[in-house]
Amino acid sequence: MNINEIKQKDTEYVANTYPRYDLCVEKGLSSTCYDFDGKEYIDLSSGIGVNSLGFCDPAWAGAVTGQLNTLQHMSNLFYTSPCVRLAEKLSEITGCKKVFFANSGAEANEGAIKAARKYSFDKYGAESGRNRIITLVNSFHGRTMAALTATGQESFHNFFFPFLEGFEYVNAGNIGELKEKLEIDILTNGSCAAIIIEYIQGEGGVVPLDYDYVKAVAEICEKYDILLIADEVQTGVGRTGTFLAGENYGIKADITTLAKGLGGGLPIGAVLLGEKTADVFGPGHHGTTFGGNPAICAGAVEILNRISDESFLAGVKNKGDYIRKRLSEIDEVIKTDGMGLMLGITLKTKKSADVVKAGIENGVITLTAKEKLRLLPPLNITMGELEKGLDRLINIMKN
Ligand SMILES: *Cc1c(COP(=O)(O)O)cnc(C)c1O
């Protein structure tokens, strides 16, 4: 098939849920990929923060294919080794007590919500009505019904009513509003089971939460036994220069969800359960057919072995600083938000969507996040690739 046939058949046969750019990538290695005409692109998007080690990292691909040729799947009614190795590794790195494996970010968040409600049910009883989940305005938690209900953006809520009961939204930065919503009383410690935050709102426009606000939220959660759920689907797995973004805030959430970067390009989600929720799930309480897939987990172990290394994470920070420095010299750039290699750029005159399109024409792949231009490069992008990609991007901004 050539590119025109692919485009035509995509329109004809694939559900029209994605506005696609005029590019079909054929292959890639490291942070460089090629279209069917052999044109080269530097990837500053990692998919959307998914390809943590770039395209087709040899050791990662070796781990996946090695496992594929050994055992590709066995049902969760049996033990398998890669998922145990991955869970142990996640526990060693993050201090979580147990892990539930899912297949996506939305599904990980569904699991976190279920774990939080089960914790509250077990401890306070159904009659307490202590089941509400509070999330932030401008958040993004995924497209399945509970994750979508949790998503605090009206634009995603069109069409699909009714949503789930027991979700409420507060504005980030306003502790007074949060306290009001909690309806604390001494019998039940209020009616709220959990608060979900993204330390840096990704789809919301790369908006980092204020340090003091996050600290205050964590204190309230601790005091009233409300679970703090950190949605680290985008910020986790080294993206911000620490393994979890919570480390930048000095916060350990009760439950953390991971997905995007964890599988290095294959679908996996994880619910990291802390002390309080480690044992809320018993047999039959939750599950998913593909969770903990051996091949994906074997690849994820390789990802974690590489990324959890201190010098690797320092490299993520340094490359982030380098990008900021290059961008700060450009008149078109008003400011750059974010941490590590999760960056949102506010432009002076250009529309970010136009810059992304021009980037594709000029051999560099970037993203938007709301009105900002967003960069999520592979964490192991080489300095050579990064310089080349930024040169192309900055050229566009200067014209
Ligand atoms: C992408 C994203 C999700 C949804 O992940 P899917 O794998 O698309 O379901 C949830 N939360 C955050 C913060 C995300 O960035």
C-alpha cells in the first residue's frame, strides 16, 4: 500500500475519532523516524509520552520478542514470571505495596477509583455514604465512563450523559473550595473517599500544580483518611526527571496510576497500591483479561531497569534544561512550563497547531496541549537528535 491508499482506507474503514496529521510513519530507531518516502523526522512526542526509549530500542525489543517466543499469554488464573518481576521492581522503585496491572491509563484510573471506594466501604460501611471522588477542574483521566466522569473538562462531557454519581470538581489552587466540598464530620470523616490529582495537568495544557497547594491537599487527605490518588499516567516513569513526579513535590500518594511510558510502546497500565489499599482487593473484586501480559511486562522491566538509574534521570533533567535554554533565546516563546522532558510552550504570535503542522513539513514531530506547544521527547533522545529537532523547530518559530 502506498500512502494515498492508506489514507483512503483509513477514512473508509477506521472509526473517525482522531484528527490525523498528513503523515504515515513507516519505521523508526532511537528518536528518529521515516515516512514511506524515506523522509526523516526527529520525534519530540514519543507517541504521546509512550515511547520512553524511542523507537525500537534493541534491548527492550529483545526482551519483548524473547518473551513472545517463550510464552505470550496465560490467563490470570495462573502465575507468570514477568508480571511478578515488574511488580517487584515497581515496588522497589516507588515503595508501593502491591500492583494491579491494567491495559491503559483510563483503565488504571478505573482501578484506582474502585480501590478507593472499596477501602472506604470496608472501613466505614456502605451506610456512611463515604464514596465521593473529588477531582480537579481542567484534569484529564481518560475516556472510559468513570475516568471520563473524573475528567474535569466540560468539552469531553458532551453527548455521553448520564455520567456516574459521586464525582465533584474543585479548582486547583483553592484549598478553601476543597474544604467546603469535603463536608467533614466526626462520624464518617466526611463523605469523600478520594481526591485525584495530576501533579502536572498534561492534556489540560502542561499546567504544574502549585507546591503549597499539593502539600495542603496531602495534609487534608492524611488528616481525614481521604485517599490521595496521583494520576501519573503522563508524568510517571521518569518523564519529569524523577521516577514519579510526586518526588518533585515530596509527596507519596496513597494510590498512583501509571500507563503511557511504562510499556515503552505497548499497552499497559498499573495501579500502585500503597499501605492503606494494598489488601482491599480480594479474589474476584477486580480483574482484566490482558492485565500483566508477559511480553509487555518483560519489556517494561527493561524500561524500568534503564530509567530508574540516577544518571539516566539526571540526563532527563539536563535535556529538559537544555531545551528550556534554547527556547528562552527565541522571541516567539513567551514561557516554557513543565518539568524534565514534559514541556508546554506558550507562543507569542503563532498558533501551536500551525507550528506542529509546519514541524511535520520540516522533519520534527511535536504536540499541542490546549493552546500550548507540547514536547514529550523520548527520555533517551541523543543530544545530536535533540539539537537537530530543536534547530528545525526554532527555525519555524523564527519565520
Ligand atoms: C493519557 C492520559 C490518560 C488516559 O490514558 P489512556 O491510556 O489513553 O486511557 C489518563 N490520565 C492522564 C493524566 C493522561 O495523560
